[in-house]
Amino acid sequence: MAGNQKSKAKMEQARGKAKEAAGRAVGNERMTAEGRAEQSKGDARQAKEKGKDTFRH
């Protein structure tokens, strides 16, 4: 399960980065903000998984 969550975190980060770049390119503030939020969500998920790994080992 942990591997699945880690890959989900990476996917969210990549998707957010792409959305932010696209929003910036077309001048859409809302899309840029959504991209940043998605990246943050991925960062939080990744941090949670790293915390779990720390206590697991």
C-alpha cells in the first residue's frame, strides 16, 4: 500500500506542476492556484508516507 501512496503523491505533484505551468502560460490565475494546491497535496501525502517509513524501520 505504501508504494501505491508514494506513486500517487508523485503523480499529484507532477499533475499540479503541469497545471500551474499551463495556467501561467495562458494567464489563468485560477488554474495556477489549483496547480499549486495539487502540488501541496502531493507534498503532504509524500511527507506522510516518509513519516510512516521512519516509524516502520
